[in-house]
Amino acid sequence: MKVQLQKVLPAEIERRSFEIIGEELGGIKLPADQEAVVKRVIHTTADFDYARTLCFSDGAVEQGIAALREGARIVTDTQMARAGISKPTLSVLGGEALCYMADEEVARAAKENGTTRAVASMEKAAVLDGPLIFAIGNAPTALVRLYELILEGKVAPRLVIGVPVGFVNVVESKELIRESGVPYIVARGRKGGSNVAAAICNALLYQAKPRE
Amino acid sequence: MKVQLQKVLPAEIERRSFEIIGEELGGIKLPADQEAVVKRVIHTTADFDYARTLCFSDGAVEQGIAALREGARIVTDTQMARAGISKPTLSVLGGEALCYMADEEVARAAKENGTTRAVASMEKAAVLDGPLIFAIGNAPTALVRLYELILEGKVAPRLVIGVPVGFVNVVESKELIRESGVPYIVARGRKGGSNVAAAICNALLYQAKPRE
């Protein structure tokens, strides 16, 4: 077989990709405020299921953008999600991305309390000052603990991006966060991931950043 | 709706997840050497499509494990893939994970040659000494340049993990690498990603590491 590459300039690839996504979404009408998020997640995964599974509390995108413009910090549950977030954009806005999974204090707390580092890292993040966005792409235990902390009045995230992936308590953890009363963007079902968490953060960041 | 969490100890979640994956794969019979890789990718994505799309050159898994046991370095095309690779396991084997996307020399070379950083980062990695594994989860341009470098005799990877995701030249870049003559693990079609690249590396690493 002769493989034939398409002639598309590197700088044009992203634009062309979003065109293809728009074409293939066809009849699916996305709400205007959600469109950039949904399309960026499909761009990151090539998985059109997300057009159906991503769900948003009312005004979640607008609230996330507003928080980022106030310099919100983004707390992730994996180094991978943190690595995928556009740091130049975030730093222009005065924010930063944090992950406490490799933190020694968190490792110690998890051991002492017989819990997971994911849980302990949420507890450490909950006491941070200033506006917070949580982006959970891996551990349902992190999302469940975050739900409890919200109900206990110990943290009030400006937005929770709840997109852990997997087979045990993943579906349930996302449904819990939808009942927490805080703004959310959730991928219902089993699918999600650190890449999805980062893609959602970036879709918000690109909208939040000042026009050049 | 009352959300009910399953009672599974954190330490049991991964084992239980792999059980569920095995059950749901049902009739699909995976070759013994490929099973751990395919299941780990499904564990990372909750996407059973990979049972169908992942393809392996003869002996690719065994060759990858052998290279890791010789201290192979893993070169990725994103910081995200690098972040997702199990560094403790890799370092026990004497390897390391490298990504040159943020390298200043690479940025300069890309600018001077009117190419992408993904392409320039492959050129920089090609001259590294010792056994190399490439894990490409994002940029088809990186995979295409790697194919050319292999054909030009400038690099001889011990394994290429070719799993970029997307809509432009992604499918084609993977088919090219399958014709390169080097051992490969490729996710045919549009799907893939940095998370998939890291998951494949980890599935190999967990098999390569010395028994405790």
C-alpha cells in the first residue's frame, strides 16, 4: 500500500482538525458556551462520544473563565494532567497548576490515615487561599473526597472538572459531584482521563486569555 | 437519585478493574504477549475500541521489554506522555524518559528550518546513544519524521510506539511506521494520545522490572 500524506501546513493542522470535527458532528447542535470545550475534548481524543457525555452545570464555562481571569489556581490529581495544561496562558492570567500527588506531606498523611494519596492531596488543596478550580482526570477517590469536603463546607471550588476514567466508582463519583451544588463540567460514564481534564482546562484558558 | 458507591478497597481497584475489562472483552481472544498492553490501554481510556485497533509487529512486546531491561531510554513527543511514564520502574532498569519539546535548541532548529518542534525533537533524539524506544502520542509530524530518519539509516529504534491522535495525517503516519521495518506498537485509526503512549510504556515496564 502506498501511504499518501495530506498537504497541510503544520500551522493549519489544528484549524483543519476543528473543521473536520464540526463537519462530523453534523446535526448535533452544541450550546454556544459549551462548543469550544466539547470540540477540544474531541480534538484530544478523536472520540465523538464526548459530544453526548460531557455535561455542564448552568453557566459552568462562564464561571470557569471568570475564575481563571481572577488568577484561579488549578489543582489536578495527576502530574500528567498538570503537564498538559497550557502554562504560558495560565501564567499570563496569574494562575498556576498544582498537583500534590508526589508531595511528601501528602504521602505521609495518606499512610497515617490509611487513605490514598489522591484523597490526601484533595485535603491539602482544600485549604489553599484564593479561587480554585479542581481538574480530576484519574482518581474517583479524589472526586468523592472533594464532594465530601464541599458538603462539609471545607472548600468552595469555583469549578470542578470531573472526568476520571475507569471501571470502579468512576460513574458514581461523577454523579455525586453533579449533586454537590458547585459549578461542574463532567464526562458522564466511564470515559475521561488526564488528557481530557487538561483539554477542558485549555479550552477555558484559551477563552479566558486577553486578546492580543 | 441516591448515588451508591461500591465498597472496594483502594488497593483492590486496579485488580477489580482488570477483571471487569477481562469479562467485558468476553469472546475477544488476545494473543498472550499482547494482552497486558491492550488491557492497560483499555484501563487508561475505558475504550474497548483499542482491543481492535492496537496492532503489533511480530515480537514487538518481547523486543520492547528486552530493550527496557538493557536500560533503553524512552523518547516522547509530549511532556504529558513523559509525565505519565512510571519513573521509579524505569529508573530501576537504568532508563530514563526524555522529551525535547521544550528544549531551546529544538525551538531554535525548528525556527531556522521552518519546521515543527515535534520534527526537530525527533532529529535531536535520533543521535542519542544506546537503545531507544520512541513513544509518540500526539504529533503525526513527529512520527512521519521518525519514519524518514529510520529509512535514511539515521536512527534504529528498538521499538516505536505510534499512537498519535487526531484528524490530519494521523492515520497515514501510523501506516507509514508499520512499513518502516522496525518493531512497532500502533493504534490504527484516529484514536490514541499521550495517555495511551504512557500506558503502553507502563505495560512494558511492569513486565520488564525485576520480580521482587
